[in-house]
Amino acid sequence: MYGNRVDAGRRLARELQCYAGRGDVTILALPRGGVPVGFEVAQALGAPLDVMVVRKLGVPGQEELALGAIASGGVTLLEWDRAEYLRVPPSAVEAVIEREQRELARREKRFRGDRPPPVLEGRTVILVDDGLATGATMTAAARAVRQLNPARVVIAVPVGAAETCEALAREADEVVCPLKPMMLYAVGNWYDDFEQTTDGEVMELLGRNLESSARAN
């Protein structure tokens, strides 16, 4: 169990010490909940922090069920077989994609402002979230990063379903996950405090990391 995302991030950072103090590492956190975790990892490793915006494509009326995900860079993962099984018509799927693309663009603008996306070519990219259930959003994030020619992709989360972590090993060079329960149920079950992270908190943490990176340079 973790106390909160700050506690989880600090404990996760201990598992990533082999990447500390290197000049080729970038931390990309999945907002919103992954940012407090990623901030602690970035601070501990002395690495820059940015966001990788990913949106789950939920079944209309049953949004907790994922049909896939979209990510920055135009990556779309969609399970048409699941949509057909659940009798979700193609027009409804397209409507979900369009809505989530608008929200993805809104979040990228809000979190990054006029800052350009980080250059990832040739770098070691550590993708961080607060946990893994189905892994759809993290899969989309990893594939989006792969398009930018990084030297290495690492997926790092405090807790994740064992089978999901195993599946994600095909998407990354390394998966770091201290807690891999066989029966996850829900990520929030592994935190004492799993209160929703706000846009304001995300922006504050990104700003604080920029300031600390500027002082270090």
C-alpha cells in the first residue's frame, strides 16, 4: 500500500536509481494522476519532467470499459472486436474519438502552453503513471514515444496488474513496477489517499520541475 502519490513516487524513484544523474533521461508523466508520481521521480533522478497526454476511449454509457486510447502524436489504439461484441456502432465510436481528441488537444495546450514538446530522439524516456489496470493508455503512450526515435523506453509505475505488466514488456525496453498483484481490482485500492489530481496541481508541479532544472543548469 502507498500513502499517496507522493509516497508512491518516492518509492518508485528508488527502483530507478540506475538512471539518476544522467543527462540523457526525460520523464514523461501521464496526466493527471501520473504527474505527482512523475514529479517525485524526476526530482530524485535530476531529470526534466513533461507530460504525455493520453485519453482512454470509453464505451458510451460505460466509460470505465475501454475500447482503446489515443495519445499525443496521432496514435490511436482501437479494439473494433470489442466494440462489435458490445454492439457499439461505428458512428458512436467515431464520436468518442472526436470528443477525446478535442480533450487531448485542450489538455496539451493547458499543460504545455507555448512550450514545444520535448525532443526525445536518442534519449532514455521513462513513462510514469500512478498505476496500470488494462494498460491501454500506457500502450498508446509507449507507441507514441517510439515514433520519436528514443534510445530506450522505460515504463515505470508504483502498482500494476501482473498480466498487464507482462504484456507491456512487449512495448518497452524495461518495465519497473514494485507491486504486481494478481488481482488488482482497481489502482486506487493500493493507495490510502487516491484523491483526484487537478489541472492546477499538474501545472504547478511542471512549473516547479522547470524551475529546479533551470537552477541545476
